[in-house]
Amino acid sequence: MKKAFCRHRRLYIWLLADLALLAAYLLLRGIRGCMNAVAGITRPLRTALGRLAYTVDFSVMEVLYVLAALAVLGFLVWSAAAVIRAGRGRRSGRAWTAVLGALCAAGTVAGGFCLLWGVDYWTDSFQDLSGIRAQDVSRDDLLAVTELFARELSEAADDVPRDEAGLFAVPREEILAQSPMVYDRAEALFPFLEFDDTGVKPMFFSRFMSATGFTGVYCPFTGEANVNVDSPACLLPSTAAHEMAHQRGFASEQECNFLAVLASTTSGLPAYIYAGYLMGFSHLGNALYSVDPETYWDIRHALPEEVQADLNDNNAYWAQFDDTPLQKATNSFYDGMLKAYGDEDGIQSYGTVVDLLVAYYCRTAESAAP
């Protein structure tokens, strides 16, 4: 045993260090003050990494993913060859060396992810900092806010260009170029949102992201907000705002969806305003449909034809990826990851954005009612 430990001493020490880091995270993550203190170090580090990554136009995250995939493949081939070349009495030892190396690398990545991102699931949330709380939603309040968003969406639809089919036609390049300005007015409403935005990056593998069900992704290792540019552009602005909310240190998907709507609709940028109300209406409408389908369809059918065309086009695009093995596997993995990091609702937490929207916009809806 001692001889075996000495032979792999560095790997064992490396693995123990990984396990100690992960154990410390699991033990301390419920202590809000401790997590806030750690985030006070890791958030500036992520920002610095982001400044470095944003010196180039392409997604550094995607490059790292490709390199990581190649490294894993190369490691597997090299390890298999090494085991085969080893003598009959040394093959088990060589195989164990490969397993230890893989465990160490995986543990380091997991530990880094916990420090750079997992911590943010346990820090002060947007609800804590703003005082806006998700609460139980009554049907009347849900209806009032849904009608408010339908009215605002209808007005905003006139301010964006359309193609010959009547679909949203703001160039994606223009949407990405405007992204650094989208939070300016939201920061005035909530100063703790202040962040030196550098915008979002388009993903080269956007079609693959669609196949896995993702519209965007924030990478804590590079500080980049990345967006899928293959899907219909009508929701691209609000997707960009969502990923930029993650850059501000908010991990909750429900809060980032709310922030995406808030920032977009207050931005003063027509494409973002439209996309913000479209995203908000989609969430609210889904919730209303679950309790009152007839009223939902009355509101939906009263929307301008252009808005309905965008909704139908977006639904048709994503329908082609529904229930594929890849999407199911990705959703299962992501759901488990969210729950592991403290987001108990998992993927379903995307729906609870309705509670925040109603809590924030309910008074506006009441004052706007005839």
C-alpha cells in the first residue's frame, strides 16, 4: 500500500486537494456571509478573465470546449496505448495511473466551477438586494399583468423592422452591438446592477446549442456571455440581457429571466424593448394558459399579426428539436446540475419568473387598467 501511494504520491495529493475543496464548498455553502466573502474574490476574478477574453471577437469558451474535447480524446487514446504497451504485470498499475489522472483533472474543473460559479447560487440574490419577492400569484393579478404585456408588446411591434414575411428583421449584428447599453437604465433603478458591460458574443456552434435546447450560456471560466445566433432573432435581445445578468453575479435562472425583461423593456432600444415584452408575455401567457386557456387565446389572438408571426416562427424553430435524445440528455444533466447547486426547482425554475413579473408589474397593470 505504501509503495503504491509513493508511486502515485503527487496524484493522490492532487486528488485530496480537489476533494478538500469540494468538501469545503459543500459544508460552507449554506453560510451566506461566507459565500458573499468568497464571491467578493471570485467575481472580480471572473470580470478580469472576461476583460481578457473580450480582447478577441470569437468565443474563447467555445475554443476551450473544443480543446478540452480533443484533450479528453487524446488522453483516452494515449492511456489505452500505454496500458497495451505495458508489461503483463504492469498493466493494472498503468490503468490506475490513468484513472487517477482523469479523476484529478475532473476534480479540479469541478472545484474551479464551484468557486467561480457555484458560490453565486448561495450569495445574496436579486430578491434579497431589491426587496422584490416572488409571491403566490392570483388569477386576477396574472391576467392584469399579462394584458399589460400584451398591450406594450403590440405597441413595441411597430418600432422594429420586418422582412417580407412580416417577421422581426433587426440584424443580429446590430443587436449584439447594442448589448453593452441594455442595462444602463436598469442600473439607475437598481444601482447594485452596475457592471462595466462588454456585450455578448455569438456562438459558432449555435446550431448545436439549439439541438441541446440552449439559447445562450455564461462561462465563468472566461467571463463571457455567449448567445445562440441560429434561432429566430426576435428573442435574441432578451437572451443577451439574460446572459449579461449572469455576468453581474446572479445565478438563478428565474431572476435572470426577470432581469432580462426589466433591462430590455427599460433600455430605450426598440429591438430590446420588443424582445423584452415578447419574452415576458411568453412566460406570463404560458402561466395564464395553465389556469384559463380560453382567456389566454383571446389575448393571444388579439395581438398584431406580426407578433403572432414571431411567436409561431419561434415555436416552429424549437419544435424541430423537441424530444430528441440529445435534448433529453442535456435537459436531464442541466436539471440535475441546477438542483445540485441549490436551485431546487431545476429547469422548472424558468417558469417561476412569472411570480417576479407579477410582483413587480402588478401596480403598473392596475394603474393602466381602464
